[in-house]
Amino acid sequence: MQITLDVPEQFCMDVSPEELGRQIKLYAALTMYQSGSLSAGAACEFAGVDRFTFIAECRKHNIPMINYEPGELAAEVAAFRKAS
């Protein structure tokens, strides 16, 4: 699928249209990952980047790669200790 987006020239001065397109895809993937609508793997594929690049971008934008609900991590640690 192809989507056309009109971007005012003032926002494209420092980058080529191709680079701007890559940035927009990456930021969209980061946002969709953060909201839970894409998995990390799907977000990497959407953005056209490898997992290491995606993880670095998540870190750069303070997006956690692991999101535990309160108490969930403690329950996993307790289950791990019990199994060991």
C-alpha cells in the first residue's frame, strides 16, 4: 500500500524526501509499538529497520521494551525462584 502525504517545504529543508519518509515510518512504528497496536517484530518490519536499531530508537525516545503491570514482575520472579 502506498500513502501520499503533503509535507510543507519548511519541514524538509535538512533531509531528502526519502529520508523524511523513513523517519516518518520509524516514528509511526514507535508510536504504534508504544500503544500496543504493533509487536516489536511488526514495528521493525513496518519501519524497515533491524531489531537492534529499533531497540536503540526505543531507548532514545524512552519507550520501554518490556512493560509489566504492577506486581507482574514480582510474580514472575517468585515463579522463577519456585521453579529453581
